[in-house]
Amino acid sequence: MKHKMFQKHYHLMLLPGMILLLIFSIIPMVGIVLAFQDFKMGLGITKSPWVGFDNFKYMFEMKDSKTIFFNTINIAFWKIIANSLVPLTFAILLNEVRKFAFKRWVQTIVYLPHFLSWVILSGIIIDLLSLDGVVNNALQAFGMEPIMFLGSNSLFPWIIVSSDVWKEFGFNAIIYLAALTGINMTLYEAAEIDGATWLQKLRYVTLPGIAPTIVLLGTLSIGNILNAGFDQIFNLYNPLVYESGDIIDTYVYRVGIVQAQFGLATAVGLMKSVIGLILIVISYRLAARFANYRIF
């Protein structure tokens, strides 16, 4: 009986979250029907004509569809790689620092960008990389020609990836730092007695000790392969870099909201959600198999 009373408390604690989930995630899913309609604002959802899978067929026939899917996967893939390697390297190096006050100061400094919105950070990046910005002024001081960083299709994806790493690597390193503190210190002492160098301790003690965490985060990140970052790209891109920077989310916004093609935009968004769900299931099974990570 006492156990059931505790369960009621847990269920009551879940209630606010479930209500928010219902209002903002479940009820809006009714709008999925737009993907199968030739939606007209004047007719509404109930009276707009049904077109079956025509919006999906049109989506695959468009020249832009290949570009936006490639851009989405390309940017998301490099973000996953960079956001795995940089925080890991940073955490390992920071873990070697023995001055506690300096270590906390560095951690605080690198955490700060995570708490700033992309609206603020994009303004900073645009000011730095514009034609009359700090970077181009420095290049001109060395006799070099200014570079249109945010108008170059070859540079824009790397600016997106590097700026995302700058924003998130400090916060992402928390998990690796926590994993590093769980390694048995006697292993390091034994390695030192055996005369192991820093690289040998890294190879035979540190990396094996946090390998489950690395595998877990790596496999779970597969589920986000189609989330390339709407807020960041929307605030940084422009028509000059649509070829390399236009992703599924920004394309849905431009087509659905700006051009009022609601049916096509919903079809693209629905396709992304279905693929994302499949990837999340795959990543969960991989995490369960290789890192023994299970929610259920």
C-alpha cells in the first residue's frame, strides 16, 4: 500500500510534463494531414482537397530535395564528429591540470557560450567575419585580400561546424570529465610504477576507462543526424550560401511560411521525422548492445 502511495507522487510529478507534451507535441500532430492535402487557407484542413502522396512525389522530383538532404547530413555528420572529438580532447587535457582554481576558471569560461542564444552568437560571428570585421582587417594588415566568409559555399559549412563546437564543447566536456573521475586512481599509480609515459597511460588506462561513455554518446548522436541546427543556420545564412547551407528545417520554413506551400513543407518535415525516428531506434539498439544503455 505504501509503495502505491509513492507511485502516486511520482505520477503527479509527471503530470505537468505530460500536459506540456500533450499541448505542444501531441495535439499539433494533427497538422500532419497537410502533407496529404492541397491545403488552402480559405478552406482549412477539413475542406482542402486530398492529393494522396503527390506532395511526397513532388518533393523527390525537386532539384532542391537532393541538395537539402545532402546539406543536412553533411553538416550534422561533421558536427557529430567534431562535437565528440573536441570535448573529449579538452576533458582529457583539463583533467591533467592539478591547480583546482585554474581548472574551475577554465571550465567556467568555456561553459559560457552554451548559455547564449544563437541570435546573440550569430551577431558576434557576423561582426567578426564580415568584410569590414576583425578577421578581414587582420588579413588586410598582412597584405591579404578580404574574404567573404559568410558568402562562400566552400567555407560556410565549416563556419557552421566550428561555431557550433565553440558554443557547445565546454558543456559537452562535463560528461567526459565525470567519466574521467570514475577511473580507479590505483591504475594510474600502477602504470607510473611500471614506468608508463603520459601517452601510454592515456592509451591503456584513460581511454579504456571512458570507452563505454564514448561509445554511448557516439551511438546516441546517430539519432540526431538530421538535426543540423535550425536556429544557428537561420541566423547565419543568406541566399548566397543556400547551395551549401540550406538544410531541411530552414527549407521547410522558407517553403512553408514564406512561400505558403504548406502541404509540401509538411511532407518534407514528416519525411524528416520518420527517418529521424528510425535512426533513434537504431542508435538506441546500438547503445544497448555496445554500451549496455537501456531506458526500458
